[in-house]
Amino acid sequence: MAAVVYRGPRDLRVEQIPVPRIGANELLVRVATCGVCPTDIKKIHHGTVPPPRVFGHETAGTIVKLGALVRSFRVGDRVALHHHVPCLDCHACRHRAFAQCANYKRTGITAGFEPAGGGYAEYVRVMPFVLPGVVKIPARNTFEEGAMLEPVNTVLKAVERLNLLSGDRVMVAGQGPIGLMFTRLLALRGIRVLATDLFENRLRLARKLGAKWTAKPDVVHQLSTINHQLGDQRSVARGPLSLSRITHHASRLDAVIVAVPVDALVKQSFELLRGGGQVLLFAHTKRGADFPVDLARICVDEVDLLGSYSADFTLQKHVARLVFNRQLDVRPLITHRFPLAETAAAVELAANPTPESLKVLVSPSP
């Protein structure tokens, strides 16, 4: 079968490798489509794991072969896959820190070599310990919607970490695919969202998905209008103002979600929060970075600095309802589709988005 094999930093090659052989409790799935995820981009660009591997973990496809002991699925089932499933019993799981579970850190889907998701290949083997994470796709829904379950899960997990009430004000910094998912999920809960991004077309989509206000990162046009909408009646200067001046002129925010790996936004987030507010980091996955924090903001002002990483297995039924019922309609978020042979180009586009690009998919099967 054809597969895109990682052979080293920025070195992806289309190769012929054997179709995976499955065991008695496993599945063989023909991949229909697979999303390009920033975590895989980091591994591919920076060589953080040794080759060879076949990446791709936001995967949906069709079951083409069952192990002899598998009873919950049938050949022909259209399914979405989850490559990590926690044990639900260890110390980390009992504290709902599922991404810290040793079992969760094992990858249970592979096309060959060291398991790494395998979605950039024609077929994948699904191992027994991740079978609980396999979700059947309803007939009315597409494979592409199925492939979006995993990233939506990661966003919903992060939202659940925040202590928010309906009517609260939250800024979502960055309106790429992840940021737009945050905007929609928060809007569904009655949260008033200020969405920020460099690209105007993303801000337009954010408004369609429920953002109450939108702004460029460095400028808030007509801040006086925003202050009025936020309920702050104080007199302020008119015209374009930097977001940091909201600290002085606008009602403070209840939370800020930083969905892009920009350190300056973290500092800005602390300036925008009210006492008791929360900053949630979703994209700062590169280790070793130092960042100055006014510790009195955390202690005296009781501001929380949180992180959220990867998915929450216990939310997958809720996520499936949101996506398959199209309360969170992921279809407008998908802008580019590449054949398997052009996976390297797909990864580059996802790593260097254009104003027109959002979610990028690779489709091994026509």
C-alpha cells in the first residue's frame, strides 16, 4: 500500500509498505481522510521523534477486516478513530488528567513502523486498547466530519477546564480551525466571545459562528462601541486602539484562551483579565520557554493560568453529538484537501496558513 513515511526532519516520502496485519482483537481500516494536526507538524519539522514513522491521527475510514474476536463492529462500518485512550484507573485518570496517563501516551493506531497514527497511508491497524475510542459515523455525515471529532474533543476538553457562566466575556486569541471551534463551543454556552485574528475572513467566520465582537490583534476599531456593548459606560478615546488599552477603557474579561503560540499574547491576556479570571494556553507545546509573570496577579488577584492538551475520552459521545448533529458544523472549517502523494504540501500549508486556509485534510482514498 502507499504511505507517506517520515524519514527525518522535513523529509516525507511516498513509499510502498505492507498492509498492516491485524490480530484477533483488532481492526483494519481503509483510510478515507485524515486531518493535519499541529502536533504532527512539530514532529515533522523539528525531528522530535526518530524515523521511520507514518503520522496522521485525525482519521476516518471504513472497516475492511475484523479480528476473529471483535464483536462490536462489522466490515463496512464507517468509523472515526481515536489513537489515544486512557486506562481510566490510574492516579492521573482519577484526577481526570487523562493526557498524563501512561496508557493514554501509547499510540494504538499504526500503518507500520513505530505507531504514530498512520493516517497518511491507505490502511491502518487499530489495536485493542483503543477500540473503545472508535466511533461509528452516521449515514448522513461525511468522513470529513468524522475526522474532526478528535480535534473538537481537544477543544471541548479545554472549555470544560474553564470556570465560566453564561454571559461571561471571553477572548479567543487566534481564529484558525481550533480558535473557531472554541468560539462556537463557547457561544453555544451563552458566552460572549471576543475573537481576534490577523485575517479578516476568519473574523467574518467567527461572527457567523457566534462571536459577539471581533478585532485584529493589535487594533480594536471603535473601542468606544465595544465598551458600550460590554456595558462599560465610561468615556474613552475614540478610534483605533490597541487591545492592551482595553485594560484601561473596557470591562475586563473573565477568561482568555490563547490558541496560537505567541508569548506576547500571554502577557496581554493577564492585562485584560478581571480578578478571578483565567488564562488558558492551548498552543504552547514547545518546552523550555521561560516567561515572566507578575505573581501577584495570580496570588492577590486570584487569576488562574491553565493549560490543556489533547483529548478527553469521556467526552467523545458529547463531541459526536455536537459534530454529527451539526450544532458545531465543522464543514466550513475545512478549506483544503490534498491527495496522499501531496501530503508534504498539505503539511506545509497547515504550518504556514494563508488568509484562505483553515483545516487541511489528506485523503488517501478517492
